[in-house]
Amino acid sequence: MPLRKQRELGRVLEILHEEFEDALKEGTADFKKRGRILKIILFGSYAKGGWVDEPFTMKGYRSDFDLLIIVNNRKLCEFAEYWYKAADRLIHDALIETPVSFIVHSRREVNTYLKEGQYFFSDIRKDGIVLYELDDEPLAEPEPLSMDDRLRVAKEHFEQRFTEASAFLGTAEFQLNKSERIGDAWSNLSAFSLHQSLEQAYSCVLLSLTNYGPPSHNIKFLRSLAEEQDRRLAEAFPRDQHKERAWFNTLNEAYVKARYSKHYEISEEALGWLGERTTVLLDLVETVCSEHLEKLKRNSD
């Protein structure tokens, strides 16, 4: 990894530790006083190789630093209480050019996932790079699922999530046709439904291919993790145009604001483009997942 990337990662670790300590400093509960980050593990393309950092080519694609943060208590995984400030700083810090995505779990959770055959975490245990650890206690040995079980679980995830993503897209199109002006209830509901279609689509890929989907409504975060699984998914939402990046960011806010904020607005042009690209994404998701299921089926025969 180039020296500049190593420096960025060093800065990322600084921010994560600073903000976590700040979130705990006023706590009086025993679990807060004893709260610790046990490990920070780099996974994904920057750990395994094959990362891309070409914002001016490949339609603006840029790999994220993907991090697993392991803490000593499940209560400390709550994003809204302990991690949102760190996430905001990582976006805006001038010394960090590479996007950063992170998930937080307790050691007990990770060890349970490994023993249950969650191959997402098995891959991290195998290929991840430990950037920080408080102690040298190893993670549990993974218990791999049989190929038949992997096929069964992946198929169940695909059928459920892809159906939901398609249904939400159809609902969004119906609602957009009902809207008469920017900011009315129908256009805002269309934005919410599009958001839900994308959330389910990216979760479909993650669950079908890795048997893991983070509990997040942040479609930028889910998009990043899903595109790490198959770069073809990046074709759905190119990043090379500022206007289109802004539309995606506005849609990312729709989960809450489109329903509860009277100030939320998204243009008909934006909704039309986002709907078209979501259709493209669903086609790509179906291709990626179907290929994965076929591969699992061949290996299980």
C-alpha cells in the first residue's frame, strides 16, 4: 500500500479512537467506564489487493477503506450514540481522501457469527489485516457451512430481498406518477420508496453473497460494501457528475426526511434519473446473485 494510504489509515485510527473516547468520557454506567476498542481490522479490497483509486476514470469509482471495529460490549455498537461523530469527521477530514466504511460489533457477536458459519466474518478472519488490537486474544475458529446450506441460505436471501426491492421500485414509480409538484406528499413518498428499493437491492447482494447485512439504512454505506463484492454494481450509479452524486445523497436522506421533514425536497428530474438507475441496478443485482447461486449449485452437486 502506498505511503500516503498508510498515512490516511493512521489518521482514520486516530479519529476513531478520539471520538470513541469522547463518547464515553461522560458516562457513568459501568459498561461505559470499561468500554474499549479491542481490535480494528481492515478488510475488503485494501486488505486483499485489487483496490481502485481512480476518481477521474471508471466513472469516478474509488474503493473504500473497509473496517471491522470490535468492542468489548454489544451496547457500544450503537452508531447513533458512539460512532456518528467519527463517521462525520472521516468524511470531512482534509487528510483523508479515501472513503471510509466501518461496521462495529462486540467480540462475543463476532465469535458467535464465526461459530455459526457466517462466511463474511470468516473471510475477514482469514484475509483481514489487524491495524490495532488491545490484546492478542484470537477470534474464534470459524465453523464453515456446508455447500448445501450455503446454497439454501443464499437462495432464501435472494428471493426475499430481490422481491422486496422490485416491489418498492414499482411503488416508487406509481407514487411519482401521482405527484403534481416538487415537495408534495407523493413525490416525497416516491423518494422514500426508491430509498427502500436500493436498501433492499444492496442488502440482497450482501446477504446472498456473504450471509451478512449490516443493520443500516445508509444506502451510500450499503452501496460501498456491495460494490466491493462485485464491481459491476458500480455501473448503476456513476460518480463522475456532481449533480448525480448530489441526487444520490439527497435520496440517502429520504429514509427519515421524506416522511417527517416538511422541508425535504427532491426534483422530478432527480427522481426520474434515480428510478432509471435503480432499474439498472436491479438488473445487475439479479445477474450477480444468479451467477453466485449457480456457482454454489455446481459446487453442491
